[in-house]
Amino acid sequence: MYQTCRKKVAAELKSVKHFAATSDLWSSRTMDPYLSLTLHYIDDEWKLRNRCLETAYFQVDHTSDSVWELTEENLVAVTTDNGTNVVKAAQLNGWTRQQCFGHRLHLAIENAMKDRVVQAMRVCKNIVGAFSYSWKKKKALGKAQQELNLPQHKLKTACVTRWGSMQMMTARVLEQKKAITQVLADDKKSRHLIPSWADLDVFETVNRALSPLMEFTDALSGEDYVTISFVKPVLHILNSRVLAEEEDDVELTKTIKTSILAYLKGKYSDPITEELLDTASFVDPRFKTTYISALHVATIQEKVKTEMVSAAAVCRESTTESTQPSTSLSEAKKPKRSLGSFFKGSEATATVPTVSLQQKLEAELSSYLVSPMLDSEKNPLEWWGKHHVHFPNLSEVAKKYLCIPDTSSPSERVFSSGGNIGPIPK
């Protein structure tokens, strides 16, 4: 079965012109290292495909010189977390690296967590831990929930590498604070864990600042639809609405919001990253130049035109190779000429102006820019599937860039699935 599947995937990839990749290094509970590599591409039917090429036991140390041996020229970008090993591996191989949005946001939030917040989060974790390891407290919590007409929800534990889990843990403690306080107050040994009003104030602040970010992270972690072109629009929304200061924000909330925005702005101002994101937004009919800085629009258009020239050259080569001269083995009866055929003579076509490739590309690009914008909830790949005939060269650029995932979630999900199934064989 494995060999059959491998041959099928290999056959699929032979016809792929451009693809992106996600990869992740992971250590099991027994500290055994594993490597996962997933490819992403858009097929001829304009469907976004992803194929996990390998999840293997990594016998050598997690060093950057031995992470990958891929040399494919058509690799557009590789999306990874911020691990030093994978960062250097991308640099050594000359690959364009897109940092996982989820990981970058996690670092931004972690950077925003000041001493007061850290202390309050420690209190929150201790509360959850007290209930996690005590069957008696779990039972008492359920009883208290019934008495107080609260949802029968379990408390959630936070993971140090997932900011979302911290937000969900805090939100659940706030939801169940009355039941939690009642159970802890009945136990002399646990009364010291009852959160103070100051702790609850910080919980509320953190929850208010971070909860709006959850939906954006979840949406950008998908792998069956285009995500890379959403980054610039999402950053715009975070700046203008989601993380914008409000009149009733307390000082701590303002500090958290400002710190997160400053961190993201600094990381996404990298010229290579910004050019990649701008190009992806440009070829997405939902956005085009809407979220590209006015100072960069002309540069991105020139970049796209250069890519269109390359696409046109590849198209001419493939057309030449596929065209075979037809030879007749016997004299066939000549069909009767149509009236239109008389206008194909040299005299009739002599006055037709010659249009250069540059003019054709300019016209194609201009036509795309003046075409109606696609609704933001529509699928851009479906749009390109219907309109690629009208934009033959620009559509190849779209197929190249829109396949890039903005998070490394696909590779991370492989390890999550493996953990659910059982030990991954070495």
C-alpha cells in the first residue's frame, strides 16, 4: 500500500510547476527526533493540494546542515517555525522562508506578557493544576456547577508553546470562577489558590485583549484553502480594529495591544517577507493592490510582469515541443472553402499591426486590475479556474504564489495525528 501511494504521489508531482513546503522538527516524549515534510501546490483544476512526503525518524542531531536535501528549483517558499536549525537550513539552501503566522503571533504575545501578567498566569495554571490532579476536586466542581447553574465544562490546561491555550485556560477559569472559589474555599489546603480580585482583573484583561485573535489564527491555519494572501489584510485589520486602543481599555490592555502590534510590525517589515506577501495579495482577485503600500505598488507590478514574461517563455517552449508537423499519407478530398477563408490571405493580413509580448502582458495585467474585485468570502482559486483563459500568464503567477501556506500547521498536524494513533516507528 505504501509503495502504491508513493508512486501515485510521485506521478502527481511530475506535472507540478511550482510548489511550497511546510516542515517541522519534533521530539517525542522519549526525546526521539522526527522530521515531517509536506508539499503544497495547485493542480490543473485549480484545487489546492497538499501531500505529506515523509515523516521519519531523524537519526542525527537537529542540526541545520542535515535537515533537508531538497534541491527542487520550483520550490517557491518553505513555511516553518522560528527554530534556529530550520532558519539556517533555509539560508544555506537559498530558500525563501515564510515564518509561521501562528508562531510569530505566539512570540508577539509572549513578548507582551509583563511581570504582572506572568504572575497572574502562574496563579491560573496552579488553579487548573489543583483540579487536574484531584478526582475529589473534579467531583466537587461538577456539583458546584450544578448548584450555581454554570456550564458543565472542564478546566483547560495551557501549553507553553501555544498562546491560544493560555487564552482558553483563562477564559474557562473566568467562566467557572464562582464554582472554583466555592470548591477551593471548602478545602483548607487549597484556600490559598483562590484568585484575588487583582488576579481576576488581569485574567479579564488578558482575555479581552487576546480572545479576538483566536478566530484569525484558526482561519490562517487551514490547509485546504488559500491563506498566504490573507496576511496583509489580517495585519491591517489587527492594526485598525482588533488591536486598536478603545476608550474603556485599562492601561494593561493598551500595553498588551501596543506591544503585540509593535512586534508584528517589526517582523513583517522584512523586505523579502513583505515582497512575498504583497505579491500573493496582488494575484488574489479579492485584494489585488488594496493592502499594498502605495510606495510598493509599482515595484510589485514590475515584479509580477517579470514573472509573467518567464511564464510566457515556458508556455512557448511547451507549445513548441507538443506541436508535431502533420503529414498526409494519401491525397484526401479537399473540403470546400468557406467565405471566411478568403480573408486569410497575405493581402488581407498585411495591414494587421504586430503586437509585442510586452504589450500583450501589459494589456493582460491592466485588464486584471480593472476587472471587478472578488467578494472576500469567495474562493480565489475558483475565480482563477474560470478566468485563467483570459489571463494565461498572470494565472501562472497566481498558481505559483497562492499555494504557499502561512502556517506550519499541516506538518504539526502530522505529529498530532501520530501521537493520537500511537508511537511512530523508527
